[in-house]
Amino acid sequence: MTTDGERPRWVFWVALAVAAILIFGVAPALLSEFRLNLLAKFFCYGIVATGIGLAWGRGGMLTLGQGVYFGVGAYAMAMYLKLADARERGGPDALPDFMQIAGMRSLPGYWEPFASPVFALAVILLLPPLLAFGFGYLVFNRKVKGAYFAILSQALAAAAAIFLVSRPELGGSNGLNRFTGFFGFALSDPANRQMLYFITGGALIGVVLLVRQFMQSRFGELLVAVRDQEERVRFLGYDPALVKSLAYAVAAFAAGIAGALFVPIVGIISPSAIGIAPSIAFLIGVAIGGRATLLGPVLGAIGVAWAQTTFSEAYPSQWTYLQGVLFIVVVGFLPGGLASLFVIRRRRRSAESGRATPATTGSAHTPEETS
């Protein structure tokens, strides 16, 4: 049972089952190896967008620096893969190839723990949300919000990209690339690349379920209350900075996972992939899809990435303008994104059924009334 205008819960589970069939059954059967790998990269963008949907759509935090947490997960994975490749090729004391080319004679101290897959996975899963929670609480506790928070998060992304460019032991502006293995599996093997696609698809579904749990819990209601009436929530005894920081940390957790999966799929991570421009690109997909919904950011991010690849191949010089026009049209005429079209349609049908009900009951009279 649901109230008027609400979607029954089974609709979500049916949509999730259809998505699973498409991801794990239809796409591998129909797409070529290149297109399947491309779709896996789009899934990484969808994972980031899901977290942004929680922080921005439900929490009102315009996150322009998700590239930082994407980069933390990506570089942690890349460092582990480079060490694993070097030690498989040249023994336990071998240096990664780019360090040998640069003339480095020893491994930097902070690289050494990343030889352990357990340590690398711990960094991927824990460091992005911890950094986000610490940064978020310091900012939100001082009641910084709106455009000021957006500028701060954007500055954080710019600072991270500049820092990485200046670090030759992290590849500098070229980044880290040319990975040959993934936890003992050869990336040159098509079967292993398909396995990586399945892992990414499963991670996307898992993050969507996690964010849905947050949205439908009491925490999700509190997050919306903080977004709409922060001072009233504080008056009721809650700490808005803590609530917003937790949502921001969940978004960073999703970005870190996406970055870690992005590295073996694409084969490279560089400062240009985590700076201001990629962070804004993440946001564009969320805005076009519909930031206040659960699946809107995912579909928007994947759709924008697919359109960019498709149209840039046919119209390489015009795609940037087309993307800008699409963003302006959606934000100007559909502030809730393309997903709001379904919400408007559902509300209109609910209103029409509400008008029809009184008319039906008013036309039915009892014998006493007619007499």
C-alpha cells in the first residue's frame, strides 16, 4: 500500500532485476570487448554519481571536488598494481618501470606498504571517507555551505591535481599507466577483462543499494531536514555538521571505489583525471539525470558519458557545445533533471484520479436524496 503519488516498493526491485539482467546477461552477449570495457568505465562514473546524488540531491551539498576521493582510490590501486607488476617481472626489490626510467634508485618509503593487497584495499575503502568526514566536519561545523562549500571543494580538487603534478615518484603529469596484472590475473586476457566488467557492475548495484538504504532510513529524513531547515534541526538537538559530514563521507566512499576500479579498466590514472574538470563532469551527469532521485544520477552519468563518446567520435569539435546546451536546457527548464519528467507525470495522473473520484461519488445519490 502506498499513498497517492508514491511509487510502490516493488517497482524499484523490478527495475533493479531488469538492470542486473542487462548488465550481467544482455550487455556481455551483445557488446564487443571494446564496448564492454567502455561500459565498465561508464559504470565507474555511475558509482561516483550515486554518491553525489546523496550528498547534493538529499543533503544540498554542491560537491565540486569528488575528483579528490576518486583520485585517492585510483592512485592507491595504481600503486599496488605497479608494485605487483614490477615484482613479478624483476623480483621483490624491483622498481616500477617509470621509476627506473626516471633514474630513481630506491622505492619511496610510503610506497612500500602498497605492496600488500590488504593494505591497498584498506586505503581504498577507508581513506576517502575518513578524509571527507574530517574535511566536511571542519567546514560544516563553521556553518560554511552553499557556494562557499562548492568553492572550497573545488579548490581542494585543484590543489590535489597540482600536488600530483609536482610528484615525480607518482608519475608527475603523466600519472601511472601500463598495468599488466590485476591481483594475479593478466589484464591482456579478454576473460579477465570481462570479469573486471562484472565486478564493476556488481559494485555499481551494491553502491546503489547502500545509498538507497541511507535515503530511506531515518538518517535520510534527517539529511533532508538539515538541507531544508538546518537551524530548526540544530534547535531540536541534532548536529547538522555531523549529519552532513556523514553523507559527504558516503559520497567519498563511492568515489574511492569507482577510482580503484577505473584504473585497471582504463589502464591509466593521471592528475588530469582528478582535477576540477572531471569533478564538474561528474556533477553534470547528476544534474541532467536528476539529483534528487536514486537512479537519476546513475542513468544521467552513464548517459552523458555514452553521448560524449558517441558524438565526439562523429562530431569531435561540436560535442562540447552540445553538452553545454544540454546542461543549460535541463537546468533551465527541468531543475530536477530528466527524472523529474516521471515525477511530474505521476503527480499529474494522481491529480486527475483525485478529481475523478469526487465527481464519481457526487453523481451517485441514494434513493432518499433523490426523493
